[in-house]
Amino acid sequence: MHKDDALALACGTLCLQVHAILPEVMKKLAVQSDRIAPQDLTTWLVKGSRFFTLIQTSSGTRVYDHDGDYLYYANPNTELARECPEGHAFLAQTVEDRAGASVTCRLLIMDIVWPRIDDPRKRGEILRGMGQLFPPSCHVQWSGDRAALESFLSNGMPHDVECIVALREPGRLYREPPAHGIRVLEMMEMNI
């Protein structure tokens, strides 16, 4: 997805606003190299995706663009439901799903960034319970044990997968270095 298309999908006009939650959630996403442990909660990165954090404030949804380091008012198609609690922030990545000649652009909601919850499994449980608060252009991304994820990905995806990542603390993703990521590299070569 072209960078301008990713911005148009998620963002409206540029936002200049100070809100108590913003300094906490407007931090660049960290993708670090580390071995993925058997107990880690895992998900995948979409190849070529762009990362955003959707933030619910008292006056509507804001979108932080991790690549550009800008804050925007949300595009109407990425507005969180009014019932979404103020002060919640969600990490998302862009995706272009292909089905034949058709391409559907959407945001995959990967994780809860705020309120800070250290246990990734608890964050995942809460996130899945909030699924009805996301607009149709946003989908809660699957996460779980690595073996289940590898089986899920082996069935093929409507988009290219870059790698598997572990979700640990909010705002940080861990991918295996190539020496430890042979299965991930094999899957990437198979374009799943």
C-alpha cells in the first residue's frame, strides 16, 4: 500500500491537540530482534504495512502515524464507536487483502497500547471483547500460540506476511533474528 493511500485510509485532517493520554501513546513502535519463547503470544506483521495507533479521546478518535510521527483526526471510516472508553489506544497495521482482482484496504487492530496492561494474553482477551467498538474498516487481528499461528498462516492469507512477532509489553513487537527464524523465513518464501 502506498504511504499516501495508507494515510487516506486511516486519517482525516492533521490534528494538533494536547490530551493527557497522548504523551503515553505517541511513541514510535519498537520492533526488536529476540527469540520467540514457547509461552509468547504471537501474531504476524503484514509485509509493507504502516502502523497507526487509534486513540479514543473525549472529543473523538485520533490517529497517531508511527512512520510520520504525526497525530491526525481520524478519517470517518476509522472512528471508534462513541461507546469506546476515553483513554483507550489500539495499535493497528494497514493491509491490502486481495481476492482475485478485488483489493480491500483495512486496518488490523493488533494490540491495546493504553491503558497499560502488561499481560499480553489479558490485553488480547480485552481487545477481542471490544471488537464491536471498531468500524467495518477495522478488524481485530488474531493472536495466540505460535504453533496455532503457524498452522493458521499455512492455510494462506489474502496478503503477504512479513514475519511472526511476539506481543509482550505494549508498543513493542519481537521478531526472531534470521538464525532462529528458519520456519518464519520458509513461510515468507512461500508467500503466506
